Amino acid sequence: MVPFNTLVLVCIGYVAFLFVLAFLAERSAARGAGRWLRSPVVYTLSLSVYCTAWTFYGAVGYAARSGLEFITIYLGPTLVMAGWWLVLRKLVRIGKAQRITSVADLVSARYGKSNLIAGIVTLCAVVASTPYIALQLQSVTLAFSVFAAEAPEAVRGDARETALWVAAGLALFTILFGTRNLDADERHHGVVLAIAVEAVVKLFALIAVGVFVVWGLSAGPAEIHARIMASPVSEWRLDPGRWVALTFLAGAAILCLPRMFQVMVVENADERQLATASWAFPLYLFLISLFVMPIAVVGLAHPGAGGNPDMFVLTLPLAEGREGLAMLAFLGGFSAATSMVIVEAIALATMVSNHLVLPIWLRLRPAGHRMGEDVRRIVLSARRISIAAILALGWLYYALSGGGAALAAIGLIAFVGVAQFLPAILGGLFWRGATRSGAAAGLVVGIAIWLYSLFLPSFGVPLPGWAGVMAEGPLGIGWLRPQALFGIEGLDPLVHAVFWSISLNTLAFVGFSLITFPAPMERLQGAEFVEVFEREGQGLRGWRGGAAEAEDLLAMAQRILGPEEAQVLFQQAAAEQGTGGFLPEVTAEFLERLERRLAGAVGSATAHAMIAQAAGGQAVSVDDLMAVANEAAQIMEYSQKLEAQSEELQRTARQLREANRKLTELSVQKDAFLSQISHELRTPMTSIRAFSEILRDEGLDDADRVRFATVIYDEAVRLTRLLDDLLDLSVLENGTVQMNLRETDLSEIIGRAVATASAAAGTRPFRILRDPEAEKVALVTDPDRLAQVFINLITNARKYCDAPVQEVRIAVRPGRDRLVVDVIDNGSGIPRDSQAIIFEKFARVGDTTKAGGAGLGLAICREIMEKLGGSIAYLPGQGGAAFRLTLPRAVARAA
Amino acid sequence: MTRARPPLFLERDDYRRRRIMDAARILPVLGAVLLLLPLLWEPQQTPAPDTAAGGLYLFAVWGLLILAAALLSRRLIERPAAPAPPTAGREGPGA
């Protein structure tokens, strides 16, 4: 047997070790070196405060009594963690965005930073947690008593005394490491690390006992399997109601328990931690639960294990003489109990100081007495006193109740109590319509039913006349009996309480939310919560700027955050606004930021009240909300305008690029044109020079002279024609040409053109097919210019048409205000790839020598047609070369 | 007040990511269904107590849930810094 004194020494040594560890972690974090303190593994391990002494000892007892039902307590959290993407991620994001300090703060911040709600939640949490803390003290003293069974009476002492010592030690540790700083954003690194280490110890201890049981006391898994089948444990009967209710309760508890909220949301550093915990924490629970059943089965069958299944984890190794293992198991249980108490006390103390003490203090102060005291000191003392008070309450409960009830029952009562927060929390996260009145009504109804039908009955007979109430209902009203509400009997008391409290809670919450109208601050916060992912960084402002003096605010902030931190905050804000010094302009943004920062220290409701006081109660009104909404709409409109503008810019840029491309092309064309024209001019000039040289020489007979003179003359004519054409083209292109518009007849123009074109001698027979009836169209145009177009087209046809009998058909189709004239020959037409260039200058198709032109004809035609307000295009697929002229019936005079 | 319409179809990566988010939302429901299956057991009516088999079933489902959560969470935080799609957190019309 382990000497009792050794046990006490080991305990003290272990606690001292945790002290040192926490101290080192705090120092490392303060130096900024504690990155590993924020690792997902430490986070996951810290979540294991879920597994209290109730798990460590109680799960085995639970399994011995109710078989596999114990597992529901771990399945609920597994489901919630596996679904982290749905709920936890949002919760953590909101926790960070709003600097939430506790579960009460969360609910209060959501419902318009209401102190009433925060107070209700805080009170309920304290009431629910007190027995739970008592349970931890009880388990430690029970464990002590197992070891001390054989110690002399003098050494063993009183169980209550042991519990007192444990409570005092825990209070000291919690106060030392839990209330060092005020801003909850500076996390409790020391505490978290100590808890992570304790998590490893308890897991290791339980697995060690499990391994000993499976392989030491049995022959391995196969035999355990057989023993479970044969054991009385297997006789348990699954109660579907309890199975569902317990799974639900455990899932709700992991969201609502103050200590779980503390480690999961408040101490969270980033979402990566959560992602890892989503599978690692269920794995932890899995490992914790793995050996529970074997230990229970073997313990029940072991003659030396004693009568209390809750202590099998200790008594089995002791009965087998494995004192080291027993010691380890004891430390595991000790770890489970202490870590729960520490975190629960921190979380509750934060809630009590922020939501009960500070609001009362703010109200009691004389109105004129503005922030005279050091708020920081008051908050810290309030927190320290709260920790001590909470542990004292826990001890008192233990001492008065005598610690008789089975561990599991007490834990479940606490679960049902905190589960009452669930409708308000989930509704607040996902439903913008949830209001403060709804939340308050739901909480009050749910908590009342919980107290009446589960909490009070758990005491046995706490009040005179209670036995009568239990049996016959208050004042003899049968349908109000605590465990048979509305006359429905036969339900398991726990399922009964869960069902009625949660369903009526939800009903009241939804009902009151539907019929009440939220205050502006509630609507603001509702939007911030529900749409936390959508509206990140563009939060609506809850304040009007300008009303408060920056100096007053600084004075207040200093008293809460401490001078150094407050000054840094103000200096940063001033620098961001572009002013120097410590006093930024008091804008709505700045007030919002300051409030968030203060909320991290004293909770959102108190921070809001303080700023409201400093700013002279200038909180936001409905009109302000609408103004903000309008502002947002304006910003959106503005950004849309910007978008449209940028689109337009893009369009313009595209057009500019296009224009540039054309200009470059034109420049290339111009160069080509110049070189072409030099060539065209040079050819006749060369022959003129050559022949005039010959003429200058003596000894030429007359016939030769005439011949040479004729050549010179012909070349000169060609040159002149070329120059005429060029001149014509350039005049047309420059737009300086004046059109002689007058009323005329199309057939007259065509007749003139045909006559002119036919005058030139041709080698082949040539026919022109006309439709005199259709040609009789009156139009206003420049007849000379239009005739020139027809002459060019007909001449071209005569030059290029390769049919043995040349035929040109001129078809006229008059429209209402436009006239279409097709000039079609019967040759082989123009090849497809040349069709695009024929209207360009100097463009000639096929054998150039035959043509004898400079390739300006069609270019001139195009220019003329454009000047006349019409167009010319090549018309493919007509059997030969075909051109379509489109003409307006009357050219606008301005053209 | 009009809003810029989010794109109707997403690129392959974003599409995959959305479906993983869907899976992450479905996982707890699936887990709940599997873990509530014991409601249908009637241990009293089987010839021998089947607590051991039931326990094995529960632990197996549990293990699979852990595995699935681990795989999903790894994929979900692959691009934590990427700007969340405009409809993140809500079932958007994407894809």
C-alpha cells in the first residue's frame, strides 16, 4: 500500500511541476517566443477539459450501471466537432471579431449587448457549475480515501478537510495564472499549457490502466470480448429516449459549458487549430472511451475491486498490488479534476466580474463621479474574489450534500442547465430575426423548468413541503408535478426535463422573437453575427462620432487596459488618421474599435455601457442605422459606377489600339503607294527621254521621226492621265472636292458612260445589256462623277473580261430611297483572294501588262461613291465580275 | 440596391472546394444517423446479449468519423488565406 503521506507529497510535487510549467509558458509567451503554445496540438489537448473526473472515474461506473450508454457523452461532442464547418467555425470567427470573453458575453453581445441577458446566463452557469465543481472535489477526496483506507485515522483526516485543501490550492493556482492580465485576447498561455499536460497525463493513465486490465488481468481483446458477453453489464437495456437525449445534451454542452467555451473560443488563436481539433479531439475521446467497458467488466468480476464502480480505475490496480499504476491513475484523476476546476473557475469568474459585478458597480457610482477609480484594479479584484467564491461555493455544496449521489447524475444535471443557452446561441448565430426579448424569454422559461424539474429534485428534499410537491404537485395541482409536467408520466426524469425545458425554451425564444421588434443595437449586432463571413472588415458602426472627448476616452481606457496599452492603442489610431500624438479624432470607427478592445477586457455589455457614458449616450438610433444602410448603398452604387467607367475605359483602349493598328497599316500603305507612284511615273518618263534623245540626233528620216514623236506623245498622254487620276483621287480623298448635284435621270448617265467607254477600240466583240424601263429613275446626284464610275466599270470589263463575246449587263433595282445598280460581265470574275484588295490604289489583278492602267480606277470609283453617299462593293457569285453600286435617291446637300 | 452577380459557374478548383464544404456539412448528419442506429436494436430479443458487438459497431463508426473529419479538415484549410467566395457560409448559387 502506498503510504498516504507519499501520496500527498506526489500530489504537491505534481502541482508544483504544473506551476513551473505554467510560469515558463507565460514567460515564453511574454517574450513572444511561444509560437508552439498556439499549436493545434496544444489547442486540442486543452479541449480535453471536457473530460473531467466524471469521465475519468465516472465513465467506468456509468458503464458498470448502464452499459454502453456512457458512450453518448462522447458521441455528442464528436458530432459537433466533425461538423465544425457548420457551427464552430462561425462561433470562433464571431468570438474573434467581437472579442467575446465568455458564453454569457456571446449571448449578451448578440442581443444588443444586453446586461440583462448576460446576467441571466451568468447566474444559470454559476448555479449549474457549482455541483459540478463539487463533484470534482468529491472525486479527488474519494480517490484519497481509497488510498487512505488503511492509513491511521489521525493521518487520514476528514474528507471535507481534504476537499478544502484541494479547493484552496486550486483557487491559488487559478488566481495566479488566470487573472494575470485583463484583455482576454492575451490568452492564458500558462493555464492552457498546464491543461494540455494534464490532458496527456489523464489519457496516458487511463490507457495504462486499460492495457493492464486487457493484457494483465485478461488474455487480450478476445477474452475481454467473451467476458463482456458473459458480464451482467451486457444486460443493460438501451433506452431510446435517453440515448437521443444524452447525445444531444453532450453535443449542446460542448458549445455551452463555460469552460468549453473558454478553451474552444476564447483561447482559440486561429481556424487551423479548430480544423485539427475537428478530428483530433474526437480521437482523444475515442481513446479515453476505448478501455472503459473492459475496466468496468473486469472490475465487476474482480473480488478485490470493492463495491463502488466509480473507483474501479483505482481499486483494480491497488487490488493487484500495482501501486505505481495506481499512483498514475490517481494522478490522472487528479489532473482531470483540477483542470476542469481551474478553467471553469476562470470562465465563471470572468462572467461574474464582467456581467454581475461591473454593471452593478457602474450603476451604484454617483453619476458625476466619472471613472475616478482604477477600473482595472476593480475588475481584477472582482475576478480574484469570484474565483475564490466559486470554489468556496463548490466546496460548500460538497460539504453540505455529503457527496452521496453517483457522479454521472450530477454532471448530467449541469449539462441540462447549460444546454438552456443553446437556442439563444444557435438562433443568434443563424437567425437575424432573433431578438433580445425572445432570448430572455427562452432562457427564463428553460432555466425555470430545469430548476424545477431536475435541479431541485436532485437534492432529495431541499425545502419543507417539497415531498408533497413531488408527489402531488404544487398546491395539489397534479399536472405541475416536477417530474410529470402536464400530467405525462413514465418518462425518465432526465429525458423529461430535457424535453420540456429545451422545447419550451425554444418555443418561447422563437415566439417572442417573432412578435417583438428589436432595438437598433440588436439589429446591428444580429447582422454582424449572422453575416460574419460576408461582412468581414465592413462592419456597420454602432456609434456616432464627435460626441466624446478623446482625452476622456484615453483616461477611461487607461484605467481598464493599463496606461501602456491604452496609449499604444490611441497612438496607433491617431497615426492611422494621419495626425500625430496620442489623441485621435473621435470618429465612429474609433469608438467602435475602442469598444471592441475594452470588450476583450470587461465584456461587450459593460464596454458598451462605458463608452455610452463617456460619449454621452450617443449610441446609434434607427435613423442612424438607415443612414448607414444608405451610405452602404451609395458606396455600392459608386463602386458600380467605377466599374462601368473602367469598362468604358477598356472599350476606349480597345478602340485606340484598333485605330493605332489602322494608322500603322496606312503608313505602310503610304510608303508602298509612294514607291509605286514613282515607278508608275518613271516608266513613261524613261521612254519619253529615250525617244527625245533619239529625235535630237541627226539623220532620222521623217517616218521614224513621226513614229518616235507619236510614242512620245502617247507616253505623255499616259502620264497626264495618270497624273489626272492621282489628282482626282487625292482631291476626292481629301474631301475638298465639290459635287455638282442636280436632278437627273439614271438612263441618261448610263447612256453617256456607255458611249464614252465604247469609243475605245476593242479587239473582241462587245455587248452591253441594259434595261431601259428600269433605268428611268430620277435622282439627285453629280452626273459627271457618277458617269465616271460607270465608265471605269465598263472599261474594266472590256479590259479584263476574258469571254470570247464580251457582255456587260447593267441591272437597276430602284428602292424607296436607295438605288441598287449591278454591273456584271460574263468573264471568269475576280479570284476570291483578290476580291479584298481590288478597291485599293494600284491594285491590279492578273496580267498587268494587258491592262495598261495604273490600278486607280476602282479606288476612284470607291471614293466617288462615298462622296455621293453611296457605296460600291464586289458582288461574288454572279458568273463574272460583278459590282454593286448603292446610291441614295437624293444626296444630302451637305455631302 | 443591386449587387454584382456572382459567377454562375466556378473553376474546377473552386468547384471542388465547394463540394468539400458540402461534404463537411453533411458529415455530422451522416454521423448522427449512424450513431442513432442503436435505437433500432432490441438487445433483449436476441438469444445472447450483444453488447460487445454493439460496442464494436459504435467504435467502428466513431473511427470512420474521425478519419473522414481528418481528411476533410485537411482539404478545407488548404487555402485559408484565399478570399472567401462572395457567398461563403451560405449556399450560394455557385456551380
